[in-house]
Amino acid sequence: EILIRLFSAKLVDAVRQGMPRRYVEHADDLPVLRGRLDVTRQFTILAAEPSRLACRYDSLTADIALNRIMKAAVARLVRIARTADNQRRLRELAFAYADIADVPISVLRWDEVGLDRTNSRWRELLNLARLLLGERFQTTSAGCSDGFSLLFEMNTLFEEYVARMLKRALVDTGLRVVSQGGRLYCLETEDRRGLFQTRPDILVKRGDEVVQIIDTKWKRIADRIDDARQGVSQSDVYQMMAYGQLYKCDRLTLLYPHHAAVKNSEGVHAVHQVTGCSNWLQTATIDIGRSEMFSERLRAITDF
């Protein structure tokens, strides 16, 4: 679905700028002369039909190899796309390519595609279409061909996944999960303007009260006897202390992905009281490689 979205979004933008066209030579027998006369055909095949003229002419058309490839890719993706946005874009594209000839994938003329300075923006789309139509698959081995990279911001992805699964886990508890909410300021100016707005990853709330703050960290927590901090960053601890003060919350959790180097099983690994106040900061891990009962396991870590 990600590749389909990438291809369809880029193709929509390209089509809006103008579908590529080129002059294609035609040969036809017409009642009036168009282009130039095909003398050989006129005085042989059409010798007995003086009312028809053997014409050879160039016509500007969009029905060319490049557009036929794009239409074939759209037609294939329409059948396999599942998300609503992808389906909507592909339907729009199918309408835009309605006047282009339908050509089976096996007989598409890749060799007839000509890319120059007038249509160079289609080069990436052509490579994507080749990939999606199955003619070439990307590998991780060495080579000289171009490919595509899909990069994900893992901090954001981990946070979003945990937030969504936690919402499912707490659906029957009277608690609600707020992702990237709060937005309280750390400081105020003399005229009451806020400075340094905060956005905790996950707030667990009962009514208007914040009962737990969870900050997800896409980092490898340590499990060494000689490291009481377990690799937890000092800046992360300061951040959680600030959250506890601002949101008046006693339960603070730093949640990390579980990995094989951690000897203990997933769950809460350490609980510490913040000096001089009633806040408690716990560090925990969750194994995202195990999909079974993930919501229940996550609920056990939050202990609700």
C-alpha cells in the first residue's frame, strides 16, 4: 500500500502538469489529402479507387508507449489496492487514461519509451511502474541499477503503535489515551505568554486527571549489573520530571522496545522515586516482535 500510494500520488501530480504526447506517423486512405501522398500505394493498391488518397501524416497523440505503461500499472493496482485513499486516486487516474489503449502487460513496448528533457520527470514513475508491474524486483545485492528506499521515523512509528494498541487495551476501563496532547508550557513570560510547550507522547487520563504519562523511546535499554541507569538518558529523566510537575502526575513511564540482550522478560524493569516528591518513574520494555495478545501485555505494563 505504501508503494501504491507513492506511485499514485506522483502520477496524479504528473498528469495534472500534462500527459506526455508525441507525433506518431499514420498511414490511412482518406477522401482528401492529409500530410503527404504515398505515391507507391496510390498507383498500385488504390489505382482503381481514385476517390481515396493514400495519405501519410504525423498526428500529435497521447496514445504512446509511456502512457500505455502507466495505464497498465493503474489497471493492475486498482485490483489490489485496499486503502480508501489509494482506491480514490487510482479511480481518478483510470478516468484520466480512459482514451489510452489497453495493452496486456506481457506485450507492453518498454523499448519504445523515449525520455528526453521534455518528459524527464516521468523517469522515476517509469521505474516505479516497472517495479509494480513485476518486470524487475529490487534486491539488496550489489549492482548498478537504481532502486527505491522506504525510510520510517522509528521514534514516531513506535509511539503511534503503542498509543493505538493502548487505546484498545483500556477501552473498558473508563480511561482514555491522548497521544501528543497536553501542550502545557514550561515557562511563562511576565505578560503570561507561554514558552517551551510540552507534548508528552502518551497521556492516560481518567476524566480530566492525568493518571499516567508514558514516553516511548526507540532506544536499546541496557541490562548490566554495573549500570544502575540501564542506559537511560539523563535528559529523558529530566524530561519526565518536568512532565510530572506540569501535569501533576505521580506515575511516569519510559517505555522501550524489548530486545534479546535484555536478560529479563518484557515488562517493568525498574521503579524509582523522584527525589523530594511523590512521583515514581519506571522503565519498561515491550516486545513488538510478538503480536499475540499485545494489548493485554501492554495493559499489564501500565498496570490498570
